[in-house]
Amino acid sequence: MHGEMEDKCGIVGIHCSDDSKNVASFVYYCLYALQHRGQESAGIAAFNTENGLNHYCGMGLITDVFKDNEINHLPGSMAIGHVRYSTTGQSKIENSQPFVTDFGDGFIAMAHNGDIVNSAELKKELSSEGFYFKSDSDSEVICYMLKKEHYDNGKNVLEAIEAVCKKLVGSYALTILIDGELYGVRDPMGIKPLAVAKRDDEFILASETVAFDVINAEYIRDIVPGEVVYFEDDELKSHMLESAGKCKLSHCMFEYVYFARPDSTIDGINVYETRMNIGRQLHKLYPIDADVVIPVPDSSIPAAIGYSRASGIPYGEGLIKNRYVGRTFIMPTQEERELAVRLKLNPIKEAIKGKKIILIDDSIVRGTTSKQLLDLVKEAEPAEIHFLVGCPPVIAPCYYGVAMATKKELIAANYSVEEIQEQLKIDSLGYITLPALVEAIGMGEEKLCLGCLNEDYPTELPEGLEAETYYKP
């Protein structure tokens, strides 16, 4: 449910074989297309042989950060970019990415999407060896590990990446600039998405295919879980990590349910089609007699269309979203928090009054936003409210890059569906079932990460990483 969970980041990398070209502006447009993946900070690092590495990061949306021609001070035929929502590390400029540090005689810049669950342990080890940390992000940990393997242990870059990945537990999709070379890395479980495209003499790496569409690049393929890609002589080169193919695939189901833009295709599966399928599955499970099907905009629109088409019940816009509202900051009073919901959504009373409505949303996490939303809808005086949810009950936290909640804050971990319905004071409440969701996505259950739904996590969790204590603001 909107405002209750966020994905960590969106990442981009561009490699151009023509040294005279500057690609930072194209990274900017790609990041603009990925803005939904993070609105806290944004940054770009660019490299050319004459100027070396230049980078610029700031807090806020990409348009806020690069509003005064900063992009013109980032020359280079290679660049990486990042939009961030913090799951590890606080929301502050030191944690904005790409993270940049010296690397021998040159520099390394890295953009990371995911969460390393053993980062505290790795950081402690590095600190004891004299590494000084200026941020509390996982990316700094990975950069220092690469430095250590490359310089202290004499490994080449690919060998260093291999050695580091053996020690990382968790999720990671990375774009890395090292001394004028661009690398893309995807963890062996494939939790976070990463794909590659081509346009003229440029290769583009990005979290979602929508980033390619905006600059008219041609999608080539997804980076395989456990693959490192790099570019030589205008060719895409590949190196498979030793762990590739030995881990259980665990693609994040929330990419399909909520995070990714509906016009993206991830690991060969179209997100819009999946969300339409979720609506069809909800109709199979809950064939309700109603007057109108209404989505909670925007992520639930395809599911509501799917339900409407399957049921023959008209689709209607009953809630209008203010598209000029970004992330609302934490409001100090309850009155202001309720105002924030009203600022984002406003019911169309004429579309709701006296009608039996089916309201479709993507998920319920804490339940607080759902309650405020339903209170708004009730003011429009519907005859009945049937609330359907396109994600099964979220009963456990995510440890792989989704800032969700602690277990004690998750409404479905503490109450039954009947009790939640009672708390929300609605006529019916229906969640999609896990088998129905898996069918809607069209990927076998064994290839998905469903840890937040069934507590079957794809990795061992370090001792002391308790569900109740994990949440990092």
C-alpha cells in the first residue's frame, strides 16, 4: 500500500565506445524514467580519459538535484546513475549514490540496488583493518571490499568482483565504474532486476526496461543471475560468477505486484500483463456482485481493469490522484498525517455515492494508510465497500531491499483477515492467495522470493537480525 513500503533504488550505466561523446544527460533521462524506485536522492558519476571521474549527488528528485546545469560538469563517454530510497542507512547526503572513492591511482564509483544482510559483519571486519567509513550504506562496504581484493590481494577486477560476491549475503544489482571501465553485476539469486540494451555505439544497463524506452534504446536481454557484464571493442562481454546456477532463483515478487512501472518487462515477464492477471485471479476468488470496480491509483489500475473485464462490472475512476505530490515527509501530528492522504487522493463523490463498490489495491502492509484511504471513501457514502488486495498477506519483513516494517507493525502478522476487515469496517476483504499470485506472474514459485509472505527466505539470516529489530530508517 502506498506510503507503507518503498523499494531501495534504481540504477543505470551507459558505456559509449566513442570517447568524444558525453552520456551523462542520457543517464539523467533514464533515471527520470526510474524515479518511482526512489525519491530521496539522486546522483550521476561520469568518466573520460581527459577529466577522469566527476560526480554529483543531491537530496530530492532528479529534477531537484540537477536543476542548475550540473549535468554539464559531468563530461564522459561512460557514466552511472542512481535514484535512492534508503533501506540501509539514513536519508542524508553522505548516503546518496553513486558512491565514489579512490581506487589506487584512479577512482571507483558504484550504484547499488538491494540490501546486503551481512553488511554489519563485513563493515566491522573492514574497520578493524583500517578502512574508515563516511556513510552507512552497503555500497561503501562493497567498494572497500573490491579495493582490498584488487590492491591488497593483487586480483584483477573480475577476480576481485568474484571474490567479493562470494562474501556477500543478500540482494545486489550493481553498476560499477572502475578506471574507465563499466561493469554490471547481478546477484546469483536474481532478487533485483537488471537488464541491458543497445543504441548506436552505446550499451545501457538499467533496473527496468522503461529506462531504455525513454532514450529509444533496443533491449537486448536481462542480465542473468550471477552474471558480470562489461564492454570491450563495442561488444558485450560476460563472466559468470562461480555461484551462478548453484543458488535458488528468488526474483522479488513485489517488482510485479507494485514496484516496477507497468510498462516494464522484467525477466521476460510483462508487468502490465501480470497486474491484469492479478485482477482476473481476484475475480475468480471473489466474484462479487457490485456496481463499479475502482482502483487505488496508480499501481492498481491494471488489476482493476483485469477484474472489470473478467466480471463485466464497469471500471470506474472513483479516486483522483494528485500527480504533483511527491513523497510526503513524516508529519508530526495525526491531523497532518491524515491531510497528507487527502493531498494525494480525493474521492469523486458522484462515482461512489449509493453504489456497491469493489476497491482494488496492490497490498496492505501496516494497514494505517488503508484505514485512512477507506475513511476517505466512506465520506463519499457508498452503499457497500468490498476491498480486494493484489498481494497475499504480508506477514514478515523483507531483508533484501524493501523498507517495509517490523513484524509487530505488520497488520497481517498480528490479525486474521476477519479481524482486519472488522478494523477497517468494510463489507468484505479479500486477499489474492499465494498460488493465484504465482499463476498471475507466470513464473514458478521456486523462482520467486516470497519471504515476506511465507517466511521462507532465500538466504540464511545472520544471527541477531531479528524481524522485530531489523528495520533501519
